[in-house]
Amino acid sequence: MSMRTKVLGLVDVMMRVPPVMVIDEILKIGMGLPTRLYPDKSIPSDSATASSESLPTESPSLSSVDTSQDAFATIKAFFGLGEAADQVTAAGGVAQAALEQSIENASRNAQSHGMLSSGFNNLMDELAHDETLSAMLSITTVKFVICLFGFLSAACIFMLWTRHLVMVYMFLTSLGLTFLSYWSNVSALALMEKSPCILEDLISLNTTRLLDSGGVVMSLAPHLVAQWFMGMLFAYIHLGPRFEMLQKSMPIIFASPIMVAMLPLSPKVIQHLPVVAGFTPIILTKITLMHSAMEASRTVYNGYQYAMNFVSNFGLSALIENEWQRLNVPNVLRVFWTIRIIQGGYALVTAESEQPLEFMAATEKLLVDGCETLTAVLGMTGVISMICHYIGRGFQWYLLTYDTDEEKSLGTVSAVLFYILALQTGLTSLSPDKRFVRLCRNLCLLMTALLHFLHNIVSPILMSLSAARNPSRKRHVRALSVCAFLVVMPLSLLYYLWTQRSISTWLLAVTAFSVEVIVKVLVSLATYTLFLLDARRQFFWEKLDDYLYYVRAFGNSVEFCFGILLFINGAWILIFESAQNATGGAIRAIMMCIHAYFNIWCEARAGWSVFMKRRSAVHKISALPEATPAQLQAFDDVCAICYQEMYSAKITRCRHFFHGVCLRKWLYVQDRCPLCHEIMMYTDKAEESTPEAEPAPAAQAEQPLRIYPRDDGNNAGAPRRSPERVLGDAPEAANTSSAAVAGGADAATSNVVEQPQAVSETWPLAASGGTSNVSASTSSSSYITASTQPPPPTATSAAAVATAAASNTTHMFRMSQDQQ
């Protein structure tokens, strides 16, 4: 990414921050609604009565507030800002107390005499005709409408394309320059009002008064220069009609009140000069607004059409993701929150206080103010997301692995989790002291989630190092050190919390998450150790699969139990601790339903399914006969599933040899043989339905197993073929077997002592059928495709080739026997 692209991206982010700050200020005043209409009910009724008695004499009206010192005092008081707000609050406090006393009396009447009593109806009539209540409701409605309009306008400006956003800022800047010019001219004329005539001094060349550093000329010079530059800037950025003469005369128009006021004019004329000077830019701004209104509506309509087309073609989630990246929302929120914290820190540093500023107290104040509104919580979420992202990247660098998947990034997961916790616990609606405590608790929960994610990073690395037999000790040491950190860190956290805090539902949740991390790490280490031991063994370890199953079953059982514990803990919080936070309770209920389905029900169903499949496979394997050492020596081949030497094996009904563990894993998928796709064991329905129709196959299955030994003399110098060459040598093996059988190989036929004459007559058909069966049994899975090939034959042993062909063509042999 070039420097120019980075700078333009930063400018785009900075232009989108002011709308977010406007939204934050609107949310800070509660959208204009009274955030606390009924204060503390513990106020004695005597004080409320006294306040109501003093109402006619002590309650000033809103218009009696002195606003002469500030031109915007009325607006500030209207929206609850500044010192004027304090005056208005003090003025309206008595009226609000009287109103609340009336409502309290009505509630008591309704409780004592019923809702239909005459006293309750009389009080309701009084409230309906109460002027204070009507004025409060009307003011609240107007404030809410204005705040809603400002909120929607700021949101729309935030979502504009960069080109339209620049035009909006140009319009707002030109409008701001107009008002700033008016204010500067008024201030300059106020300075000239009580001073001698400047024109007389210029004519008389009174240099003493003109060059006086404290004189009016030196005071007017900054105003005059500022007006000149504001006129030039307005001429450059305004979006109205651009006439050449008007553009050149704009600096003169802005500075004209100061220059005209030097003439001996009446005070009334001088007083209206700023208005006359601002008339031209106001007209240009109005023309711009009139011309831009249609374009703005067209832009909004085009944006709506674009969104609808995008949703219809790609879906709503794709639209949200595209707009999220276009608007660069995370960086905008981070910059907004950083500016907010810097502003709060500057206010704390510059505040006059007798006590010195403490670092911990200032940090607590900034963090509390940093999660005061929903937009502030979003900004804090963006900052926490960035911190967690770089923590994850640091661990990935330490483990010598790099995963660029943004959906699995630690920053994304932590951002979603932190914001859900903030909404679930009602972080913005708490008082400052409780908000800081809740924020610390949420960060502790986020830390445990961070440990879970780090385990998800290191666990696959451990498995790959152990399974691949990686000799790099550096990678092993790094992975094991991270595992040690994941064990020590939650233990230290639990020790501190249980020694410093009392037991609570939050502490139980943190404990469950921390213990779950420790169990996961121990399970990963146990699996890693088993794989390392298997790598050092010279023979096939048949019990490895059982040990792995027991270890993982223990870990999954512990996680399942903790999932149930967390569900019960969340239900307790929902019922007994979330009564005052309806929004947080609803979010908690939704998250509990998701947790109950995915982490409890789905896990239990998957675990039970694995257990039943394993149990069924064990029963099926136990029903198959075990190969004797003589049979294994006569077979003298590897397992067709794992390509490992066989020191013990199971024999299927179709007379194929496999490891018991490999065959059990295969039975998790299907009940047919990996080589010939024959059903590997008899079922009761098959035996009951076809006892008479197929006597020959049944009799054939009951015959004792015959093993055709290899010719040791022919096998002495034959090299063993690798599993990779089996696929390419299958047709050659089939042709060799056909040629050997057709030629009547003595080594093969001399071993068949009890087979009927039909066997020798059908050997060519069986061999060719075995070749077609192998090619036809190819499936989409690479594992099944490799497993369906026959064992690798030797190049010189005709007896071994004939044995392999016979073992792969049992089903075809039966079909040919039935046809004959």
C-alpha cells in the first residue's frame, strides 16, 4: 500500500469521526428524554410538601433565566448543557417535586381505595389539566424530535461516499465561515464603538495613537486579516454560483464592516453592517442548499436502490460486510474513542484542584467515561479488538505460524464477545462506580476467552509436531512453553480472585472458563505425548486409538459438565440479577438459548453418536475371527487401510485381513469391506430371508478359511512395493494373475486341495472380474480409493498373485458358481 493511499484513508477516517461524535453527544443526553423522571424515592414526604407549598413564590419560569451573558444559553438550557442547564434544573426542581408528589398520592389512593375510587379519579383529572405536566411533555417531545433528526442526519452523513462527504463538509465549512465572520465583525465593531475615530487619526497622521500597541488599530488588525482570509477561503470552497467578480470581491465583502465603520456614520448604521456583510454569503449558501436538496434526495434514493440490488444479488450479510469495509468502521471508532479519551484526559489535567492528580483515579475516571454511551462502548470495543489482535499475532509469531483468516482472528472474536457482554450486563446504564466494577469483570471474562483462543492456536501445532515427527526442538519448546503459560495464567488468576473477592455468579463463571482452559491444555498435552510415544515405537500400537479416545472423552465430558454449570449460572443471573435491565436480560436469554443448543444439545448428541458407533463397531469386530500367527505368516502383507505391518489381524467374511483398530474406524463409516465392498459380517435378516435360496454361498461361508502361502523361494529376492505404486500396478497384477492362472501355475494349484472342480474352471472369469470390481469400486474419497486397491503383489510369485486374486474375487466366484 502506497503512502498516498494511506494518507487518503486516514483523511477519510477523520472525516467520518465528527458524525460519530454528534451521535455520541445525542446519546449522552438520552435523545432528549428525561433519564430520571422520578428521582430517589427515599426523599421524605415533608420536604416534598414544603416544596409544593413554596411553589407559587419560589419557582421562576424558564423565561426568567438570565441568558444575556451567552447567546446560546437558551439552547444549552433546552438540551441540558452548561451552567444554564443547572439554573433551569434548579428552577424546575420544585415543579417536578410537586408533580411527583401528585403522582405518588394518586398511586397511594389507587392502592388503598381502588382504581375506581373518586379520589383517584379527581387526582387524574388534576394531572390531566396540570400546566406543568403539559409543558414538560411538550418540551420533551420537541427535544426528542430534534435529537432524532440530528441522530438520523449524522448517521446518513457518516454513511455517505467520500465524494459526497467532501461536499457536505465544504457546505458546512462555508456556513461556519459565514457565522464566524459575523461574530468577528461584531467583536471588532464593539472595540471601535468606544474608541476615537480612526479615519481622523489616519488623515491627521496621528502615528502615536495608530502605532500604540494597546490601541484600537492594533486590536483590529487580527480581525481584519482573519476576515480577509475567511473571504478567500469562502470563495474557494463554497458550492454556489461562481461569478468572477463576486469571487474576487468576496474578501472585501467579509472585511467591509470593519472598513466602513471607520467612516463617521451613525451607531445604528454601524450596528447593522455585520448583517449586511453576511447577506451575500448567506444568499450563496441558500442557493447551494436549494440546488443540493434535489441532488441529496437523488443520492439517498440511489443509495437505497444500490442496497436493494446488492441484497437481492449477494445477500444482506454481504452488504453489511461490504459497507463495513468501505466505511472503515473499526478505525473510525478507534479514532473517535481515542479523541474522546484525550479530551477527557486534558480536562482532568487542566482542572483546578487542591489535591494532586492520581494516576489510578484518573485512569478509572477515563475508563468509566469511555463506556458511557453505546458509541463509546463501540469505540472501546474497537481499541480492545486491536489490542487482542496484536496479542494473537504475537503468539503466532512466537509459534512460527501465521494464520491470516480474518473471521478466526482473535481481534474479531474479542470484539464481538466484549460488546455482547457490555449489552448483556447493561454497562451504559450503571452508575459510575458500578460501571467500573462491571467493566473489570467483563475484562476478566474476556481474558479467559483470550486464553481459550490461544489454546485453539497452539493445539493444532502440537498435533502436527507430534504426528509429523518434526525433529525441530525449537518448535516443540515454543509450543510447550505456550501450554505452560496457558496453565499458569488461569491458575494465578483464580488464586487472586478467590483470595480477594467473595463468591458470586460472576466468579463461578470465570472459574469455569479457567478450569476448562486448563483441562483443554492437559488433554492436548496428553494427546501430544501419546503421539510421541507412538512415533518411538517400532511396531504398530493397536491400543493407541483406545487411549486417545479415553483422553478426549474425558476432556469432552468435563467441558460438557462445565457447559451445564454455566447454563445454570446464567439462568440464576437471568432470574434473580437481571430484573432491572430488560435489554440485558433479553440478550442474556438469547445467548443462553444459543449456548444450550450448540454447547449442550449438539455436543451431547455428537458424543452419544460417537459412543454408539464405537460400541457397535466393537461388537462387530469381536464377532470376526482373529488371525493366527500361521495365517499372518502365510498372508505376509500389510494392512490395506493403514499400510502397516500386521502382527495381529481380523479376518472378514470375504477373507480379507485388516488391523482390528483400522477395521473399527472403517466400520464408523460403513459395514462393507474396503477392498471388495462385500458385507463383512452376516446379519440375522440376511440369514432368515435367504437360507434356502442361497445354500451355496452359505455353505461356502461356513467352510474353513484357506490360506494360500507364498512361495518363499520366489519371494526371496522380490523387493516390497511402496503403497504409492499399488495404484499403478493394479492392472499389471490382474494381468499377471490371469496369465498365471490360465497357464496353470503349479505353485498355486497345488495348494488348493479341497476346492471343487468348479473353482479351476472359473479362475479366468474370477480374475477378470476381480479387476473390474476393483475399478468399479472407486469412490470420491481419496482414502476409500486407496483402500479399495488389492495388496501389492510381488513380481515373480505366481502363487502369491493367485492368492491375491482369489481373495479379491470371492463375490464374483459365488456369482459364477450360481450361474453354473
